[in-house]
Amino acid sequence: SLFLLLLAVWCFFITPSNSATDSFVFGGCSQLKYTSGSPYESNVNSILTSLVNSAMYTSYSNFTLPGPSNQDTVYGLFQCRGNLNSGDCGRCVAKAVSQLGTLCLDSTGGALQLEGCFVKYDNTTFLGVEDKTVVVKKCGPSISSYSDALGRSDAVLGYLGASDGTYKPFRVSGSGDVQGVAQCVGDLSPRECQDCLSEAIGRLKTDCGAAKWGDMYLAKCYARYSEGGDHPHG
């Protein structure tokens, strides 16, 4: 399967997350390594620096840095959660890049998701490529089937997944004490964004629909909901 193929090439690391902007959600590294002092290493350092600098001014950007040969070309992007201000976005991306440098030392590709931002680089282009591989799925404890929260979570997820034909890469929803958020990566087209979010929300309903909270991170989008702020911390 695609997921097994992904695991064969990348090593993923997942830890419990909390609500802090720079809390670690997941990271993955290519098992291929580059040579120290190579043109590729120089390009990786340059593109990660560009991501950090750009994050001080915008919430999403992507870069392509050509090398002396095709295999030395590096592709990279970052994206911040849609409701972060520029200062928090810049700090989050700087933290993500710093952690990525440690987590994926000398790896030809790496991806890191913090609560507030996502950073990825690779030597194979992924820009504009839809990817609905499940990277992280976490569900909270079950709630009573008679609970009002069950209906509210359905309503929240329904709103997050609805499309009125306009491009909405970042979405928030609330019903009573149930809150939800969904976002797709900015390199997807409006159609791909809607398709990815529909997949994430559909999986969330199927796998976590009776839970107090749920997280579904696909490779290019995510959807989350929680009841009364009840969510994993630490």
C-alpha cells in the first residue's frame, strides 16, 4: 500500500501533543542521507533559512532551489495555522526548522508538524501533489451515545467538510462546547484541498466519531475536534 511504501522510505516519529503552538505532533525523515559538504547540503541549509525568513511575513510559502544536477535540487515549504499572527508563525517555523535539523540530520528529506506550523523539504518534488496518506490518527475516550456532544461533534465536522464553492484552506467551527479546525497545505488546488479535507473529516467521523476528541493528519491536510477543550496535553 501507499502507506507501507511511505514507511519504507521515511521514518516517522509521533508523540502526544498539547495546545501550545510549538508542541511536537509528528516528524518524518527520509532514510537516504546526503554527503557532508555536498552541494545538496548547501541547498538544504539555504532553503531552510528561506523558510524561516519568509515565515516572518507570510503564513505559507514554497521554494525550489536548483542544484548543479537534478538530484541536488531541493524543494521546501512551510505553512502556519490559519489563525496565527506573523510573530507566532515566525517563531513556530524557526522552532520547527531547528527540530528538523536535529531529527533529520543529514537526511535528504524531512517533514515536521508542530501544533502551529508544518515544514517539509525533499529532493523529490511534492509541491502541488495531493497526498491523502494517513500520518497521525488519535481518538479520545468514547462518549455516551445519548450525549448532546455527539450531535454537536457531527455538526462541527459537517460544517468543516462543507463546500460552498469558495476556496477555504483554513476552517474553524464550533457548536456548544465542541470546537473543530481543519486546514490543507497551500500548494493544493481548491479542488484538491476540498478532496483532502473531505477524506480527513470522513475518516475522523468513521474512526473517532464517538470520541470526546479526535485528530486526523493526512500528508497534505488535517482535521481535528474536541469537546470543552478536552484534548491530550503533554
